[in-house]
Amino acid sequence: MKIAYLDCFSGVSGNMLLGALLDAGLPEKSLRSSLNHLHLSGWELEIRQSRFAGLSACLVRVQCSEPAAHRHLREIRQILEQSSLPGAVQEKSLRVFTRLAEAEALVHGTGVEEVHFHEVGAVDALIDIVGVVSGLFTLDMQQIICSPLPMPSGWVACAHGSMPLPAPAVCQLLKKIPVYGTSLSQELVTPTGAALVAELADSFGPMPSMTLESTGYGAGSMQRKDGRPNLLRLITGQSAESVEAQQVEIIETNLDDWNPELWPHVSQQLMDAGALDLSLTPMLMKKGRAGYLLRIITAPENASMLKKLVLTETSSIGLRFHSMSRMTLPREIISVQTPWGEVQAKRIIAPDGQRVTPEYEECRKLAQQHNISLQRVYAEIARSAKSQ
């Protein structure tokens, strides 16, 4: 799988993303050809390599020869639909603009179709958004991961007057996306940049495990007051074959007034609801009371349901939870031929080779059906898997 990692150490904007794509290997000729499919006049694309705090980066500017048009969403939709861009690029670009419209509508208390795109409806925003979407499409990026985004303080001038930073629309666009505060009083994440990463990124977090192929730097238009480079770094590569990195949520609770006979039922309910793994550990609690530590590992999207199940199916009255990175080996289900029929097993790909682990329930059934020891079934599966 081809991965693009957006390292937004100085925030994100449309032209920073566009510059990073070009610096990471997107052919300029391909970009210009895609943008010409918009059939828009009155603009020129300036692309140049510059040095920023000792780092070479690509700076992209859109030069407009006509006054900036203030467009509504329906006008942007019409421009995209009348273009000769690929259908996937049209659709994704429109979804980015729709996100912007929805955010602006909520912030200003108006309808989505009534939103006037002052800052992001002009030609330069169309070039940035369509350029980024088509660039990722051209490079065939199959997964996009973005780092947490910096949130500054201060004020920014816009068509509605002075707005606090982060801009209200940016706060709306970055709901449920990891961010962190910074004392810099300059805009680091623009509404266009926020809409692009919110729509295009598959996940947010640390860099995944991958074989690195290229690195590109895209420059922002402003200079930071603290002298640091205002750049976005794009790192591309292939997902690693031997390992996969994942973000998971760990859910824990202590149980001291609970009947452990219920555990088989509870554990099955949790696994059916998406738990990746779980354990119940006996322990001594305060005043010498016997209790249990229940720990669940889950993908973040399943955490809410699992928390409700724990509070419903156990005596717990409170939970602890935190995010954590984990690394797992790639694995697949295979069928192994034995003297007693086919058995399902897991083939695990480790850095030093492969190994096969049989499924316990499958082996148990075979042992019962043929009146043989479970140990013999395991040994035969190991031998058969090796020969096969």
C-alpha cells in the first residue's frame, strides 16, 4: 500500500500541500495539465524552489489577473461538474468545499447554500484544492495519514473582520482531530488546509511503519515570527510488509463485587462488539478484597460501544482509558490438510520467516470427533503446515 504522511509541524495550508506534492515527485507538467481541465481563466501558477532556514522547499503561488470572485457552493459545484477532470477528482474536491461550507454555515448561523466563500471561493482556492486532490490521485496514494495539528493564538483579518485564532471555521473543521496548542500568534492552519486534511486523511497520529520512498517540503506564504521554517513535510512510502503500526485504545476497570461465572458471556459480548483482545486478571484490592482487572484493547471506533457494554454487563461504575500505539505481525487464515480433514490456522509473517498457529476450537473439535489427544492434533498440523 502506498502511504502519504503529512508532517504538519508548522501547520497546513492549500499551497503548502501543493508545494510538498511537487517537491515529493509530482510532475509539474501533470499538475498544470490537471488544473487546465478546470477551464478557468485569469490565473497563472508560479512554482519555484527556495531555501527556508537552510531547507530547500517548493513555493507555489497563484497569481490572479482578475478580481477575486466571491462564490457560493452551487457555483463551485457547477465549475467542477463542467470541468473535464476525472470523476473521482471532481467528487473529492467538491466534498472538500462542502466541508468548508458546512463549517462556515455553523459558525455564522446560516444555510450551507447561502455561505459566501470570501477567502476560499476565489480562483486560488480552487487551484489549491483541485491541485492537491488531483496530485494525490496522480501519485496513487492509497492511504493518507496526518500528524496532530498546531493551534496558535492571536487574531487574523478576514472578510468578516478580525477573528480569533484558530479561526472559528478551522475549529469546526478539526472536530475529533488531534491538535495541540502553541504560543505563536500567527495563523498556522488555514480553513482550506483544515478542510483538505479533514476530508483526505484516513487517520491522524504518528508516522506509520513504512519503507520510505520520497520526502518533499512545501512552503507557506508567511514567515514565522519565531524564525522557524514555515514548511509542511510530505513523506511517502510503501507500507512495511513484516509489521503494521496501529493506534488502539486501552480500556480498564477494577471489579471487586462481581461474579466471575459471568466472564464467558461478557468476554463473548466484548469480542462480538469489536474488542481486539481482552484479559481478566485476578488481584488483591484494598482491605485484602479479591478482585479482577479487566483490560480491553480496541480500535478507537469501537471504544464507545465497548465502554457501554462493560458498564452494562459488569459491576463496574467507572472506567480508565488511554490511546496507545501497537505493532502487530501480518497474518492470514489458511487451511491445513490433516489425516482427519482440513483445519483452519493462522499464518504469521515475522521478520525472520513464517509460522503457522492452529485455531484452538478447530483442533478441539477434531480431537473429540476422532477420539485422539489434542496434543497429537497440534503436532500433526505443525508437520502438515511445514510440508505444505
